Amino acid sequence: MFKRRAHLLVAAERPDGRAARVAELAAAAEFEDWIEVRPARAMAEVADEDLAWADLLVAVDAAAGRAMPAERPAACRPKYWKLPGETGAAFDLQTLEALRCMVGGMRMLARVDAEDEA
């Protein structure tokens, strides 16, 4: 069973506002028991303290993925999303889909864990 919400550190290659928008969308009630999202200003500005906090370092697109720091704690796993280059309706829809997919997987694992404990 999950003991705490998963920590997602989200970054774009440059400070374009997309990581902040992901964090805004992730603040919805449907995600509050499962994930905590922090935006980084830009992937190149991700600090060691941020990486120590994060369970997942989420790159919002391929450019952010290429800029992802190679040195990360073992507990900080990389995740690559292919989101649009600008915020807007398509960005929001794709972000919500990615968040729901992640949380759906966590819910499924929680059910399996609960069944194993019973």
C-alpha cells in the first residue's frame, strides 16, 4: 500500500509555463490523495534538493528529456511525456490524460496490495 503521495517534479526545457500548468492541473481533487506535483522553472535549473524530493522527474517533451540531468538519486525515476509546446486546451487535455493514467495505475496497485493483505 502507498504510504504517501507520489512526488512528481515536472520541467520543460526552458521556463515557458508548462510545468506550472501541469502543477495547477494536478491540484484537482481527483489527484489529491495520490500525487504531489512541483514545477521546476526549467530542466537545467533542477537542483539536487529537488531531485532528492522527487519520485519521478517528468520531462514535458523530448527537448526537456534531452536536458534531463543524468545524475539523479536512485529513487528518482525519469518519466517522459509528449505534451504540446504551448499551454491551451490540447495541453490541458493531454496533461489530464497523463495524470489520470498515472493515478489509475496507482489505484490498481493499491487494490492489489489490499487484496494481498486480506
